[in-house]
Amino acid sequence: MLRKGLPIILLAATAAEAAEIDHAPVACMLAQSSSEIEAAVKPSGAEARVFFRAGNTPYWSSVPMSGTGERLKAVLPKPAAHAKEVYYYLEAKDASGASRTTEFLAEVVAKKELCPDPTRVAKAVETAAPPAERGPEVALTQPPSESHAGKWLAIGAVAAGAAGATVALAHRSSTPTTIPDGTYTGPLHGYSQNSFTNACGFTLSVPTGGTIAITVSGSTATATFTFPPEVTFTGDTGPGCPAPAVPPLSGTFQNLTVSGVSAAGSLVFSSETLALRSIVTDQGLTGYLSVTGGPAPYPWTAAVVPFQAAKAAN
């Protein structure tokens, strides 16, 4: 559910009405290896695929899953050069129809120890990935005009099917080539997330009134965020429909990486991944905070919350 007036991009997953998919999302993929994705798919014999794309790729690709009985696996190719993150989801089809998971976000790391959650790194395999099929496109929209005679950087956000959206971050060619040291603060708007599976459906709404603070020091940065605790939760609870866990409403990014004019990093809470991406502008830091994943069997759909953070006076 998307509330009017809020600059929020909600990425909705299709409700699963046919085959059931039980998948433990990975937090990271190794940069120099193919990655194995595993899931239990019911009923046995259902056809399943893994759809994936790097963060700056305007379309999905997919590879088939195979295995014995309900336990299926797929091999994803080595991430593209310079890819920092991979979005992926699983889809299964049988005679009753198709179902799919929400989108998951995996950070691309050079080695296991660099993953925010080293216990959730995708298994690296030597097996070559099968040829990937091109799937639905993701629309990377362009702004209507260039702001302040500068250029725009588009950071893609993925949606179900062929739909898509983008958080466009503007920066001037005359801005600094690095992020000036200091603390940048700004408000966070509210967001909504859905969780679907079989006959169960849930909606979580987090209110406006949150804050974000990013402290930059040289090539590293930290960030803290908070959302108001007055969340609203609606859905079908009861036998067979246990309520999903509420996503984290506060947290700290301890090790953001500063590279040139951008700062980015990921934070893992149990089965959920939060990602922060930002770029310096003449107004401070412009970026977004994304929330993906969630505990099985009802992971939340992904949400993206844009923000504008101004540099505090010295």
C-alpha cells in the first residue's frame, strides 16, 4: 500500500497462490565466484527459476533451478565487474499457476569476512552457471530536466514484473570530488511493506517522523537511523497465518564505505538487510535507505525511503 504524498517506492511481490517456496535469503555473494541459491519448492516437480540483476542493470536475467524432490538449487554467474549488490527473487510454476518470493538484496564482497553477516554468504561453486535468459525490464526513469546544469545519477529500485522505479540523485559537476568530513542529518519519511503467502496477507505501515544522521571521516562513515514506534499492522492472523516480525525501527551502520562522492553500506538484522546509498550534492547528502528480506515463511516486500541530509554547522 502506497500512501499519497510520501516519496516512497514500494516494491510489491506477487501473492503465492500455487507452489510454495521456502528460501533462506543470502546476505552476500562473492565477487569472483558463481553463487548457489537453494530453496525447498512444493509440490515436488514444480518448475522454478531464480531471477537476478546487479543494482545498475535495467532488466532481470534468470537461470533454472534443478534438483531432487522438493530441494532445488540454481547457480548464478559471477557478479558483473564493479557490481556492489545483486537483487534476486525466486519464482515457481506448477499446474495451478505461478508464485514468487519478494526481492532480496545481496551485497557483493571480495571475501566472506567482509559480509555484514558471514553466516549468510551464498555458497561459492566452481560449476559454470547455465546460460541466463533475459527477463522483465526495470524502468530506470530519467528526470524531466537537469538540475543546476549538473548531471543525474540514477539508482535503480526493482519492482515486480516489468514495473520499476528509480530514486534519482542529482549532483552538480562543480561539487567536491569527495564528501567533506562532518555530520549530515535529515528526516525520514514513513513507508509501507506487505507480506504475502498462500491465503495470508499482511500490511505494515511505519509513520513519518524518523531521522537519519551520517558522520563522514575520510574514507569511512557511520550512520544511525530511527523510525517512530507507532507502527500500524493489519492482516490475516490466526491458525496457519502467524504474524511476520516487524522490521527494525532503529539501527547503526558502523562501516559505511566512502568512495569519491558516494557513501554506501549494508546492515543485517537477522533475516533482513538494510542498505544505505548516498551521494554528495550542493544540499548535503542525498540518498535512500532500503529494507529487504524478512523471516520465512512471510518475508516483507522491499521498501525504499529516499532522504536529504544537510551538513551540520561546525
